[in-house]
Amino acid sequence: MRTEGQTDAGSTYKESGTAAWDDAQKTLTFREQLSNGVEIVSAGDWSSPLSIRSGSQPVRAGNETIRVRRTYLIISAQSFTLAEEVSVDGGSFQRLGNATFSKAQP
């Protein structure tokens, strides 16, 4: 995976990662390298054909410990939605946002 973008403030970023599928366990593990050097590892349960629920291992970012939780809802073979939440220092999870992704049609 590779993501390149620009924030609303004009800063650019590049991030990368991998996704590994374990068919026997029905798990999808994401390993993401953020542009600030932080690595996030999340294991997702894909035992349901409709969604993947994943939670990251705690990571240190500055003086805080962060956990990320995501829910991917499978809409079709070409489309899914994503809900992302974050917990800081063991606090309750707060919604970061929602997104819809789809494969571009030629």
C-alpha cells in the first residue's frame, strides 16, 4: 500500500504499508509506516463476509499512547466504507471520521 497526499494546510506526506491475509484464521493484518516514522500494526477479523473489524497495538507518539480502531464495511467487490476511531492514553475511543472507497472505472 502507498498513500501520498497533501493536508488542508498544504503539507505533503507519504505513507506505506502492507496487508497480510491468513485464510485459516480469517484475519487481515495491516502494517502501516506513517510519514512521521510511527508504525501501526493492526489485526482485523474478517470472519464475516460483510465487515472487517480491526484494532491496533498501542503505539507511542510523543508523550501519548495511541490505539486505532477501524471498521471496514464491504459494499461490493469494488467498494467499501471505513469508520476510524482513536483512543489516547487509554481513554474512550473517539470517531475520527468516515470514508467511502471505490475502484476507479476505466
